[in-house]
Amino acid sequence: MGFRDLNRYPAQKARYDKYKEWLDATPAQRQAKFAAITDETKRARAEREDGYISPFGTAGTTKIYLPAQLIKSGQTGQGSGVANILLTLLASRTTTATEFGALTTPIKIDTKKFKFAKLTLTLVVPGTVKKASRITGAEYKKPDVDSVTSPFGQGTGGEAYDAAVTAIEQTTEYVTFIEGNGGKNRARFTPEG
């Protein structure tokens, strides 16, 4: 520890004390502090519906379908913009219950433990109003963040996961979303398994 750190201690003592108080708090006390600051109306909640996904690597024109919870079309409320973009990006890689019903002799396998590939889009709108940190009490401009995740699978029989990711990343909707808010928006792909 250098002299600069020692000189900063008196100015930072109040924050340090609040941080120590946070560390010593029980999980219930931490949750109460979090709830006091969190605005639940700004929490993204995407509506879901039953649908189907064809896992990667199932070759041929006869695809295998597994049941999954998909993003419902016509979203409203907080996070609906992100949900609708995600719905558009993954439309060719998911199958709604209506689309599945229209297929001729589809192969459906009911499984509970299969881990689908997922895409998470995070919209980050820079904050304009300062809010106090629940940990240190310091004031900062907290961004509004909406994240929505959806499973997806192959669009055509035999498609590999890497090829699907590349195809999604090259769409206009994806590029426009990532470049939004000064490049602060994010996307995360999670592979199957």
C-alpha cells in the first residue's frame, strides 16, 4: 500500500464502512437493501409459449424436434423491444406449436434435461439520473439494462452450431442491435450441452 492509498483513506472511509456493513449483512438484509433500490416496473419479463426446437447436427430433411419454451410474439411492456428483436433473429431456428402442427409426420422426442443453445441480448441504455449504490452509498448514473434469453436450434437439417451463430451475427437486425446505444448493447451465445 502506497502513500497515495493512505492519503485517500479519510475521504473514502464512509464508503469503506458501508462496504464492510454490506459484507457483514445476512442474505435477507442484502435482499431488503436490493429491493429498496430496485424498480420492479423496469425489470424485463418476456412472455413464453410452448414450441419446438431441432437440435444441431440432426442430419437430413427429417429433423428431430424437442419441446421448449419460446418467446411469445406480440410482446408488450418492459423489455418487449429486445424480446421482439430476439424473436425476429431466431424465427427460422425455432418452431411454434402452430407450425409444428402443420408439419407432416414430425419426429418429436420428449426430454426434460436437454440443454438448448441460447442467445441472450442485453440492451444497455446509459443512465441520466444519479442513484445511490446499495453497497457503498456512492452516487452514480446507473444504466437501464434489459436482457432477454431464448433457446434456438438448427434452421436446416445438419446445420452446425458455429454456422448458425455466424449466420445470426451477419443479419442486419443483429448488427443494428449491437451497434445501438453507442455500442453498449451486448449479445451472448451459449452452446448446447
